[in-house]
Amino acid sequence: MAFTRPALEQYAARERDRFEETLKDFVEVPSVSADPDRKGKVEQCAELGAATIRAFGGRAELHRVAGGNPIVLGSFDAGPGKPTVTVYNHLDVQPASRETEPWRTEPFTFTREGDTYFGRGTTDDKGPALTALFGARAAVEAAVPVNIRFLWETEEEIGSPHFAETLRAIGPAAATDAVVVSDTVWVSRGRPSLATGLRGLQRITFHLETAETDQHSGTTGGAARNPVAELAQLAAEILDARTGRVKIPGFYDDVEKLTKKQIADFEAAGFSVKGFIKDHGFKSIRTKDPLEVMKRIWAMPTFEVHGLVGGYTGPGVKTIVPPARSSRPPFASSRT
């Protein structure tokens, strides 16, 4: 096969059914790394990843360290002395529930509506992993002189706690000349884009305990400390929720300003605020200035409150002052 655009389009059309069947297999394994009860599913998905790479003609091994989830290391070798490129993806996913979240379809059932795929992992990050794998096989068929490696992680959604240690354990087998992190989507359907740089995540979980048991608010309210209110106050003192501005002194001090060239690239990326709102189902956002939106999601650190847990959460009203409150999932700051 020639490695030209027409040839690749023919290849994609020919392989579409197989791609959808394979993606279905991956999506329907609920590999939720944050849920201890689904650790077996995470293991199953890693095994599936290794088996799929082997079915495509590559070599694949599972690597892990004590207490960690497996990493899949796959390879397609063009020969000694050829450059090596490693494609990184992750096979773990976030929790999902149609009962508690606004899913229109079952999150762990692969659903196709026209040219759109639904299911947890179709975009983040099983779909991109398989897209890269199909692309690698096309490169192998075209005899492209590049060694291709795949590094598929299963702890990305919980902060990659064992990733660095596992890489050190793998050693020279993970050596590469270039790395492509395939964990994103195009800004515009009609304009391919390439992201440069990485975003990191600093997790913070805060637990506040002020009593041993629930207390009735009618007899202790006002005198008792209320951890629900105090944790909400802490979040408000850290973040201006209306503007998104982080109020921690010095938080923005080391943020690099965009260059004129970077701003020009942002403006030429094909980004649409209207499309952004539609794609993500937003009813309102903090700003509708296109450049400002792009800066916020691509070039600025953020502080997000991902969840508050504590107190009574059942039907109706229970007038108690809870003894404890936690941020779970954690407060988190992401930095580009």
C-alpha cells in the first residue's frame, strides 16, 4: 500500500467495520481505574490491548510494579537502526452512570448513530488508541522505515501514580526517539491539528472532621462547626467561581505569556465558541470571546472543584449537622 492520502482513505474505508468492532470490544470493558471493584476490568482491558496489538502483527507485553496497574508495551519493528516513535494512550476511563449523569445512551455499551460513536472511552482514550494502532498497521503495510512503539497506560485517570516507576522498570525496551501523546481531539472536524506540550494534574483531597456523629441542627446548629459549609467556604476562598480566577497568591506568577505566533496559531485553529458550546452541551460559559476561551482551555492553569461528599444525600430533608466532609473526587489544579 502506498502511504498517500488517497491510499489511506481507501484503507480507512476498508477497515472501518473492523475498527468499530474492535472499539466496541474495548468500550464494553468498564476499565474504571478509580473504582477498586473494577480492578479486574482494568486488568481485562490491558490484556485485551496486548492481544489486539498481537492480532495486528505486533509484539506486546504487560509490565507492572507492586501495587500498580499494568502498562501495555507494544512494538512494530521496521529494523535495526531505524528511528523509533512511541505513541502513548491510556485504556482506563472515568466512572459513568446513566442513572446519575446525563448520558443519553448506556455509557459502557458501544452505540453508533450515523458517524458518531457513543460510549465511555470512544474519545478518551480508547478510540484514539485504536486509531493510532490502525494507522501503525497502515504504516507497516506501506513499509515506512520507522519502528513504532505503543505505550498504553491504565492509571491515567487517577494521576498515573505508578507510571514513572513502571517505565524505570521497563528500562531500555521503552527507549525511543520521539513520543506522540494521543489523548486529544481535533479542534475542528475539517482542520487537523497538532497539540504541543503537556498538561499535568495536581490532585488535592481535603477531609474535615469536626465531630464523631451527626447532630440535630435544631439543638446544636450555630454552636456546632458545619464541615459542609466550611469546605464550601474554603473552595470559595481559593477560586472565584464566577470568573474562574484562582485567588491563591502567586498562582499565575510562572505562567508563560503566549507569543504572537502562538496567538496566531490559536486564531487559525478553526475553533468555534458556538461549536464548543454545542459539542460539550453547555448552557452557559464564563466568556464567549474565542481567543479568551482558547487561552483558558489550552494555555492557563486552572483550579477545579470536582466533588464534595458528606452530610445527608437521601430523599427529602434531614436536618443534621454532619460530622465530616471530604472533597472526593479531589480539588485539582491543571497546568498547561
